[in-house]
Amino acid sequence: MEILNTLLEINPNYIVIGLLFLLFFLEQVLKTPFVFKKRGQHLFQNILFQITLVILNIVFITIVVNSIDWLNNNQIGLLYLIELPFWAKLLISVALYDVTTYWIHRASHKVPILWRLHRVHHSDTSMDSSSVFRFHPLELILIYQTGNIVTAALFGTDVIAMALYYFILYIFFFFEHSNLNYPNWINSTLGLIFVMPNHHRVHHHQEQYYTDSNFADIFIIWDRIFGTFKELPVEKMNYGLKEFDEEKKQTFLYLMKSPFINIERKVSERIEKIDDNSE
């Protein structure tokens, strides 16, 4: 318990800065699977998203924490119906936060108004460790934070479990988005249960057939169970969305206003062929 408290007392911003510094540095000095130019400009644009989120979250995270505390104090949720050891409830709660996020993420690809927000993250045509920050703040605050409250209301998860979930999530997110080479053996071992970088790279593929897969953030078993798991060799990856493949559409200001602009999704002939074969 003391170890857990020590971990969760670390300011999340320090964790984020540390992971970004480490992985961004490694991307510059090691041989990477993809060669991208203008890394400094790309980093700057993405950091602007994180700065905006941190400012807005000062208010909204208080609402989320107070809401979950109220639900817990009134013992609302399925986990209050059974007696479980602390650690068992904690691990189950982390998994429940993750599976809820899986379904929200999946819905974000299917519901047009949610996709308008979520496509900001998929707009990145040159993905690296800083792509972790490229989320529209309204999506993270209104959609995912609301999802955390819903998770607590349904299952009885608490703030401690949510904090641990995000601690783990930050680590996974940075490794999943980083432009680094990873050993193939992790896909056939750890990758049976957890999301590996190659899994998430498939999710960022330019073709919608692959974009609409591998929705999980930590546990890839959700995709395996619910039929949304796909694999693709790294050398065949092509990141981003075609409708955002212009330099001006990769800027912070354009992406912030993009959910409120009608942008037609460009679908390749290959997608149509794959979809036809799958029917």
C-alpha cells in the first residue's frame, strides 16, 4: 500500500515530461522504423494540445474526482455487492476503466460527432512520442472524463483505481506512439494480453479498415474478445488521415477548430475492396 501511495503521489505532469524527454531523445539518436522531418515543429504543435488540456483540467478533474467520491460514499456500483480484497478490487477496477475506454474509443470511430473530435488524434501523419498529446481537449474532458464517472457509477470503481489506471496508461501510451524499433517477440508473448506498439500502429494506419481496429489502450484482450483485433507488418504502416495530409492541417490552430468544419473522409479503393471481401 505504501508503494502504491508513493507512485500515485507523483505529479502526473512529471511522469509525462519524463517519458516524453526519454522517448523523444531515443527517437533522435536511435535507428527508427520511420524517418520523419521537422521533429521540432511537430513537437511544438503537439505540446500546445497538452498545455491547453492541463489548463482546462484544473476545473474538470475536480468535478470528476468529487463525482466519483460521492458515488463511492453512497456505495453505488456492482463492486459494492461483493466482498473483495483491496488488491483484487484495485486490479479489477483498472481493467474496468480500460474496458469502458475501449467501448468509448470504439464509439468514437462510429458516431459522427464523436469522430469529429477523435480524428484530431488520427490526423498525425508522422507519429512519434509527442503524438500522445494530440487529442482535442474537448474529447478528453467531455467524453473520456464522463466515461470515468460512468464507470464508477456502474461498477463502483474509485479514484485510487482511476489514478493507477492513468499511471499505467501514460507508460503504455508513450511506448505505443513512439517511433522506435521493438523486438518482434513481444507481440507473441506480452502481446497476447497487453497492447503492444505494433498493435497501436495498426490503429493509426491511414486506411479505415485498419483504423477501425485495436481500440484497446492497455489490454488487447478486449479487441481479441470483441472481434476488433488486426495485425499488419510495420513496414506496411502508413499513418494519418488523407484528408489531413497537408502542412497547414497539421497545425494546432487548424486541428482545434477542425471538429467544427465539414471535412469529407477520403476512402481508398483498397478499403472498399477489403470491405467487400469481408462481407
